[in-house]
Amino acid sequence: MQRAFRAWPVAAALLAISACGGKPAAETAAEAAAPEEKSVNVLNWSDYIGDTTVADFEQKTGIKVTYDVFDSTEVL
């Protein structure tokens, strides 16, 4: 009988903790450690690189390229 008497506070504490909602700390830490998507912005004059250069770079490195071309230095 005394053993059952000691177990109820532990059971009540576990029930109260489980009812508290929110994300477990392990999930929050895993989200914080998730790698950020890598990207690079390139501003260039037209016809300065090959047609497949950007696609080849993205495929080999996994880095997303935002490539914009301009017709003059003033516009750039």
C-alpha cells in the first residue's frame, strides 16, 4: 500500500508535464540546427558567361543562383 502511495505524485507530475503542449526541446534544437538554404546573387552584364554556367554551378554545389543581367554600369 505504501508503494502505491509514493507513485501517485510521480504519475501526477508526468501527467501535468505532458499536458503542457509546445514542442519538445529536442525538436526545437533540431530545427535550429537545420542547415539554411545557400544562395548567391550575381549581377552581371549580358553575354559574360556561358548558357549552362549557372545551371552547372547549381548542380555541382547545391547553391541556388539568382542571376540578373544589366546593359550598362549606370543601370547596375
